[in-house]
Amino acid sequence: MRVAIAGAGNVGRSIAQELVGNGHEVVLLEREPKMLRPERVPQAEWILADACEVASLEEAEIAQCDVVVAATGDDKVNLVVSLLAKTEFAVGRVVARINRAENEWLFTDQWGVDVAVSTPRLMAALVEEAVTVGDLVRLMTFRQGEANLVEITLPPDAPYVGQPVRAVPLPRDAALTAILRGKRVLVPTPDDPLEAGDELIFVCVAEAEDSVRAVILGPSAVHNI
């Protein structure tokens, strides 16, 4: 893929290093000369430019990019970059960083954002995921499709412990995508039995979360929220 990243701070450079390491073509846009450090990610193309200006995005050939990542430390900048990438250059996938939790409601498809990554929310979700058993934890939201990545750690008394995946009547618009069991990551098949302590990873729409919770943990799990 060709990926453009607005913001060459620690976050932007880290993303660039990961993507370059995975064989992707990366362009880093940075408006502060002191932050322009090509030696940090020499395999990437570096451009000194303001990503909030259409001319700068044209120079970076944003229209040729598969993905644009708005990764600056300023939420206003990230929103403008996202909107320009989507509306002016028709970029297929726009990922935006949310720095302040109170701004999360703005990062929607109306601003051109396909996936919004909230550092505060993600850290809170990871804390919950690490310590919560017997409840649903939302890990990430995919804004364009209004779908969420959620996790449930099975308690010993969950209704389908010991039963195969095929026995679980998941609601519409919900899919079990992975089972984390100890140090293993399992791609679930219909014959795989569920075990107490399994971490079940689902992708589902927000409206289906209560139904997933009720199926996996029992109806009382919803009533007790």
C-alpha cells in the first residue's frame, strides 16, 4: 500500500516504521522543520508541508494513497486532514488519531474519518480487557460501518462453556473472529469447544452488543448493567 501520514512526531514515526517494516510505501508530512528527521525513518519519503493545505496534499500525491493517517497531536488538524483526504482526494481509508477524549464525538464519517483511534479510550479498554471477566469490553470502533471490536472473557458459569462454537446462537451483525486461549490465538471453527477463561473477540454493530452479551453470558448479564 501507499500510505500518507500527517504528523511526524513520535506517533507518526512509530506508525511509519511499522508500515515500512511490513513492506508498504510511506509518505510523512510534517509542517515543523525541527520535526523533520528523515534519519529516523530513512525508508519513508519526507515532505515539509502543512497537511491542512490542499496544495501540500497534492504535492504528496494523496490521491494515489490507499490510506491517509492523521496522526498529529492536534485534534483540529486531524479533522481537517481527514476531511480533505476524503472529500478532495477520495482516499479510500482515513484513520485519525484522537488526542482528547471529549472530542471523540467529532471523529465520524461526516469529517471523513473511517477509523478513529482514541488513545485514552484504547488505554482504558486495554485496562478493562486485562482485568474484566464476565462482561463485554469495547476495544475499538470502526466508524464508517458503525461496527465495534469487542471482547468477552468467559467465566466458568457462562451458558456455552464446554459447547462447540456452532451451538452459540449469535445475533445478526455479530461475528466471532478469534478465540484467545492462553498464549494461543485460535481462528474459531464450528467444532471448537469454548472453555472458561477464553477471551472471545467479536466484530459487531453497536446495536447487537447487548444481544451478544446476553447470548454469551446469559440474559441476567444485560439486566445487571
